[in-house]
Amino acid sequence: MSSNKKYWKSVEELENSSIVEALRNNEFVEEIPTDEFLGNADALSTSGTSRRDFLKYVGFSTAAVTLAACEGPVHKSIPYVLQPEQIIPGVADYYATTVFDGFDFANLLVKTREGRPIKIENNTIAGAKFAANARIHASILGLYDSARLKEPKVDGKNSTWSAVDLKIKSSLADAKAKGGQVVLLTNTLASPSTEKLIAEFIAKNPNAKHVVYDAVSSSEALDAFESVYGQRALVDYDFSKASLIVSVGADFLGDWQGGGYDSGYAKGRIPQNGKMSRHFQFESNMTLSGAAADKRVPMTTAVQKQALVQIYNIISGASVPVALDGNVKAEVVKAAQQLKAAGSKGVLVSGIEDKNAQLLVLAINQVLASEAFSAAGARQIRKGSNAVVSQLIKDLNAGSVHTLIMSGVNPVYTLADSIAFVSGLKKVKTSVAFSLKEDETASVVTVAAPAPHYLESWGDVEITSGTYSLTQPTIRPIFNTKQFQDVLLSLNDAAGTFYDYLKVNSGVFTAGSSWNKVLHDGVAVVGSTALSGGAIDAASAANAVAKSKSAGDFELVLYTKTGLGDGQHANNPWLQEFPDPITRVSWDNYVTVSNADSKKLGLSNEIVANGGLNGSYATITTADGIKLENVPVIVQPGQAVGTLGLALGYGRKAALKEEMQVGLNAYSLYKGFNGVQSVSIVKAGGEHEFACVQGQKTLMGRGDIIKETTLEVFNSKDAEHWNEKPMVSLDHQEVEATTVDLWESFDRSTGHHFNLSIDLNACTGCGACVIACHAENNVPVVGKAEVRRSRDMHWLRIDRYYSSESTFEGDNERKEGIAGLSSSLSTFNEMEKPGDNPQVAFQPVMCQHCNHAPCETVCPVAATSHGRQGQNHMAYNRCVGTRYCANNCPYKVRRFNWFLYNKNSEFDYHMNDDLGRMVLNPDVNVRSRGVMEKCSFCIQSTQAVILQAKREGRVVAKDEFNNACACSAACSSGAMVFGDVNDKESEVAKLAESERAYHLLEHVGTKPNVFYHVKVRNT
């Protein structure tokens, strides 16, 4: 038998709320306003409505929508007078580049059309190992942000670059004459050429210094690594080499140490030859890493420190006293013993912000001789020092800083003590901020200098030691911008541009490769030598960590969300509308509270009559009296009791459209750069309305959507046991449902036939596929109010399911056995406990492209039909919006375009202005209202691959189609594989033959072209 666990999407569903049951049975959560075209509702009800009248009314409405659908806008194309040689209309060009914005980094290919960058893709050349996350995929929209700073400003007035240059030079001369301090305040640059340029600036200005500031600090881990290895860097782990992973408070599948670990992690999570890695996670917030873990134990940060010491004791044989409760200690000991047994195949990571804790991590991995832990190729992506930044604020307020030049930072927004920073800033004679926007900092400085987007810039990046990458522009600067480096060259009285400087200096880092080759490839691997570590006083560190104690009522754990990160992309509507993988909430940040704590505090969530999620407000107060009022509350399954979670990156106002000004600024609580704060929390008045999709398109009691088993069962029993095939009765005989057809099948063995494979073991829920689909297919943003009405337009969604150990049958038996009120209360209370620490599964769902598609049989105008290559097509001009197809789709993947989202001031997002529309893909039409839309398997891209091969007189190469589908091309974990199943050598064809492969709702007989792989847990 396959797993028969109980799956649920929300606490409300687990508790069998009556409103959830009612909404499950409604195709549309709000009543359709039929009385608007049927006339007087009272008259109709009294006189009666005949079938003929009904058809007349429906016919009128259908005809009206048909006419509206035919009145599409007409756009005229104007040909080139002189066509550029390098541009062929209709043919995409790709440029290799690298992005590092101080928080996110990746090796990229940028797709351009007619000179416009329109999409971010992953660079898959050897050495380009960092793939784009959801934020980087969405960052291309920032290039066309109409709120960008368009020209330099001096004292709040528009100015020129020559005036800016003169202003800064005169200030530097004045500072040198008066002995004033000059400070360059930047984010971590990770750019060898820029750092060399800064060193030259400091040599020319001995009174200058460079201060590195990261909005989200990794200072404690940097301090620990530096004290052992003599270099300020972070370890770059390779999880593909680990058979056992123990994480103590490190969300390494999220933003911990910059992220980018999902690819290596997923390689070990797919069962091969009966083996897969095992993952223990000890954490407070429910994270992506905790969701993927085989064993997750929720605990406070104070308990995590004790757990880390206990692991050190077992690994090293030490006996430092720890204080752990019985059940928690047993889990920690179990993980530590397995880690010790794994030896070099084991690895320990931790996100605890404590230098001593990080020293223990280094010591434990040294004892294990962990293959996944390597001091060679250390990450250069975080360099900031908490102590140095704190000293800068003191210097500013002391009046000792004469000139402050900032680039890539927004301290007025991100500093917890931003009031002190602004106060000190007023004492600076000249302050300069290089910024994409006139943000919180740029709006209060002497000189606001518009910086170019990274797609308009030259640069180099050393993400890890031994790899050298180039950043190249893919479009001329849209506005009157100038790079920070070009201004530095001018201040150094150096001739030429930063491009010239970069080209001359690159030879030192490219290991003999030519400039053109590195520029073409985007990256050069030059190799690195392992650092020899010094001695670690692990005993002293362990004793110091063991003495740590929890203070206050609650621990507030500040984190960065998958969507907005540190807040740089707050004006990006794709990311604002992206549902958080865990909570499924968009357009908000919120405080997460455990179920037990929510009941004590009187905090709650409820799904209301229109299907929207509402929640309480709370006031959070830190130990030193800083308050954050009216914080929305989400009751989060898996949240450790005694802890709260709150995302950074929200609450921005400056240089943002009004629609983007959402959430609260949690940086105000980020005191001392510590992500864990002692706080108290009380309920506040009012109720918050969330844009949450967790209650929409629910499981509806169908337990075979997710199939899972354990590694032991997977290895010891036949596939029929853990991947059970649905059976039906045919001529009074039980036969497999897939062998029975209601329709006559076509021969699909010739030509191309596209399938998409999705491995539930490899999917981490990162959401890169969702944003890539947005970019490729011109998916509109509808805004918070429409998402709340269940009208989100995402063509691809990632369903998040919680699961408990109890089965549906077991639950029913317990309910039927209840006797009396007291028994009822105690039994139901116990049945709710799986919500305290559920297991989690992510499942990407898009149009399943059924070979026997139920949508096609009910469309009255043949707007949806099946293609020879397996794709379910949509002819938008035919569609009249009856929505019969949506009603008949068992997967609920079709979206009705309720409004015109393009050039509509009611939806003031990127499609409402000419600049924002530059990101649109010309190969995909922009849909008008009143039509159904859905995933198309990126048919425009699959046809482009076929035509390219035809032009070159060859067959399509093996797996060439995988990069044609936006979601599979964006998937860095390898969970999604797209291709032609008729090519028996292709990866997707081989995956289709896997014993783990299954289709959603196989018993319905739709025969989808999307298939999934049974999730295997190594428990």
C-alpha cells in the first residue's frame, strides 16, 4: 500500500471548518452577478424562467463577450530604417553575465529581443555553478522600473554629472585640508577590480577608509572563519557529498549564507541504488530546509545552542554540561550519533548568530573530516563587520566624518538605529548615495547619484575563491546613470572608463583565458588552494555556548522571505504577488505564531465567507522598549513554542508605487544586527485581510495527489505496494484505471511528444519556476485585492501540503468512537496535535496537458484543443469566457482573465506604463479580458527549438527541449525535467519509465503529459 497519511493545506482545513467545506464545493467563491443581465431577480423568481428564456439570456451574454473578445487592440510595427547587423528581428540573442547585488548572486544568460533584455536564464557552462533564485529571475523587471532615479540630484534639485564630480572633488580636497575623515560605505562588493580601485582611492586619500555593510549580517560566522583560516569569508558547502546533513538553525535551502545550495542538496535526495541522504533539521521557524528534512525538531534558539553543544560532546568525546529536555535530547543524541557514524560523509551547518557557536561548527566538521565542508573556494559574498559599522555610526555622530560616499546600501531603511544614523548624517558636510532609486537614504543626502541596473553595467565578481566572473551590459543605459566605479576613476584622476580598467586588470584573474572567452562564457575557473586552518579552542567555545540562556517571554526570529529577501526588490510586483512557499501569503509580512501560543494569546486566523483569510493583529515589544504595532498574525504549523517569526524587507515607502507600500519594517527590531530578539507580544484590536492562496483550490479529500513512502519500504517492497495503481471494474473484473479509455486514442509515437517530469524529492518549493513562467509568458499581476478573491493569474502554482501520521480512515474511526463531551474535547484536541510539527510536501501544479482532456470536450467554441505534440492549446480569439473548461478541470489550473490588466490604471503595475511593458515577450500575446489562460508548455519556445534545428539541417539534440520550458530551465534542483518522450534517449523518456512515476488523479482517465515521482522520506 502507498502512504495513506492525512494531508491538509491549512489549520482551518485540519480542523474541518464548516466554511472550508462549503468553499470546497463552490466553483467560484463569490456568487456570479447574474442578475445584472437577467434583469429583475424578484420578477424572475415569481414568474418563473423557462429553459428557452435561460438559453436566450445565456446566448445574449455569450454573444456580448464574443464581440468584446474580437475587439482586440491593433498595433502597427515600424520597420528599421537602418537595421543593426547584430539584431535579427524575431530572433533572440543571449549574453552571459553575472549578478551580485550584495545579497543575491548567480551566473546568468540574459535573453534579449530587438535589443531589449526580457528574461533571465541560468548559465549552465562548466564552472557557472550558481543558478538564479526567484528574486534574480524577477530582477529584470527592475530594469524597467519607472520609479528609478533618472538623473543626478544635488541638494534635492536636478543636476549634472559634471556638477556632481566637482562637488565630490571639492569636498575631498576640503576634507584633506581640514583633516576630516572620508568614508566609502558599500555593500560587500566581491569584485576584485572594484576593490583594487578603492585601494587606489584610499592611497590617494590617506584620510579615507572603506566600510563594508551588509543589511542582513553574517558577521559572527565571518569572525569565526577569519579567526581560524585568516580570511574573511564563508564556507561553501557541497551537500552532494554528504550522506547525513544536520542543520541547527540554518535555512540553507533559503537565504542562509546567500543560498544556492539546493542543486547539490537535491542530488543526494533522489534515491539511487537504494540510497539517499538523510537530513535532520533543528529550528524555530518553519523554513524551506525544515520542510525538506526527514526529521524536523522545532526548538528555540536557546535550545539550539544547547543542542549544538550536545552534538559537539558526542562527536569530540567532550563532556560539557548541557540542559536539554528528555524528548529533545533523545532526538539530538540520535542525530549526533548518526553524524559521527557518517564520518567524512556527514556535515553540520548552523545559522546561530554567535561566534563561539560558529567555531563549534568549524571544529565539528574538522573532526568529521567532512567532504562537504571545504575551506577551499570559500564564499566572498559577505564581508561586513558589525563592530565596524557600529563604530561608523559613532564617528558620524561625533562629527568626525567629513565626506560619506555610499554605494549599494540603504542604511536609513535597513539599520535598526537608523535615527542615530540620520542624526550623524546631518553632521556630514557632503554625503553621496549611488542608488537605483531615490530611496530612504538617497532622499536625505547631499548628492543622489543614479546608478545603473546590473544589466546596464560592467563589472567582475569573485563569488567563491577560484572562480572569476564578468558582468556585462545587455542594453545601453536607459537613464542618465553612471557607475560608482566610473566616478571613482574620475576622483582618482585616472583616464578611461571602468570598462577599460576592467579589461586591463582582468588578466590577473583569468588564468590565461582571453578576455573574449571569459566574456563569452561569463565565468573562468582558475582554481583555489585549500586554506590551512589554525587551532580552535573548541572547549572554551562549547562552555560559552552552553551558558547561553533564553530571556524574555518570546524569542523573535527575524528572517528573509523567499520573495522579497532583504527588501531591495520591494517595488517589484512579480515578487510582491509571489505566494510565500510556506504560508502561501503574498503582499504582506506577518508574525508567525505556534498553535499553542496563539491560543494562549487569543490570536487566530479564519477563512471568511468569500474565501479570504483573516487574522488578528499583535503588538511586539523588544526588551529595550521598541514597539512594532499592528503586526498581522499567521498561526504557523511547525513554529516552535515560545518563538515568533517576522520577515525583513517590507515596510518601505520611498520611491515605491502606492500598491507596493505594504507590510511593516522589521529592521527596526534588528537591534545589534542580531536576528534573534527577546520580545513580548500582545493582541491588538482589529482584523487583517490577507491575500492568501492556501485555502484556494484545495485537495478536496483526494488522498492520492501526494504519494510518498519511506526509504525502507521503497527498498524492501515492490512498486505496487508504495506506488499503488488505481483500479476500476471492467466487465466485473478489477483492472488498472489507466488501461480503460472513454475516448479513442491517437497514435502519438511519431513526431515530438512533450512530457514534464516533476520529482517531489528534489522540489524545495523555491519558486524560481513561478517567476520564470511569469517572465516568459507575460502573466499579469492582479494585486492584493484580486488575489484575495481567488483571482490570481499564476500559470504555475506550488501547492504546499502538510501531513500527519494519522490516516483518513483512522481519523474517522476515532471520531465515531467518541463518547460524551469530555471524550470529544480530549480526542479532538489530540487530533489537532499533528499541526504542531507537520511534515511538508511541495507539489508544482500547472496544466497537465491531458491527452484525454476534459476541458476540450466541454468548450462550446473549440477554443481549447489538443495538439499533435501533446500540448493542450488555447486559441484566445475563440474563447468567449464560458469557464466550462475551468469547471471541468480536475486540477484547477485554468485562470479566467477577469479584467484588462494591460494599460489599465486600476492595475498600476509594470503593464500600465510604456517602460514596464518593455519586459514583455513578443512571442507571447498579451491577453485581453474575458478569456481563459493557462500553462502552454511554453509552446513558443518548443517550436523555436524545432525551427532552429530545421534551419541547421539536423535533428533536435538530446535534452535540447529541457531549456525550452521556462519552469524546467529555471529549476536549479533538477526537480523539473521537460522533453520529448518519443526520443527514447532523452532524460524525460527514461524518467517516464521510473517505478516512482505516477500521474495526478490517474483514476479519472485524463492521461496527463505531466507526471510526478513518489516522494521518498529517509526517516
